[in-house]
Amino acid sequence: MTPSRFVFTNVASLSRDAVRSATELELRAKLKRCHPSNVPHLEQQLELLRYGIGDTLLNWIIDPTLGLDGVKVVVRAGV
């Protein structure tokens, strides 16, 4: 596998609503294809998201603890 490097710049400028909306879309897509035993967990994540609680799609992307082999994520201040 070729190592990959992703650079995210100026993430602070993303609107909370846009990030939350994208996260909701992703969770709903996961709900359609997940194992039935995972449905309650995803429904709980959606419910918490309505109250602004929990991780968003942005967190999933930039979280360095994901431990993906060969992938480096860098977050920088915007220009």
C-alpha cells in the first residue's frame, strides 16, 4: 500500500451546521447498510447529533487515533 497524506486547511471555517448535516447523511447511509445489531447504536448517534453531542464526520476524518496504516492526516490553520 502506498502511504497517503491528507492535509486539511482552515477547518475552523466550516460551519457547524454543514458538518452536522454531512454527519447525519453519513449516519443515515450507514443505517441502510449496517448489520441489524448495529442499528440501535447508529440511532443513538443520530439522536445525540440532534443535540450537538458526539463526534462528527470531521472528527472521524482528522482523528489521529484511527490508526490507519499508511495514512497521515495533517490539520493546519487556514491561509
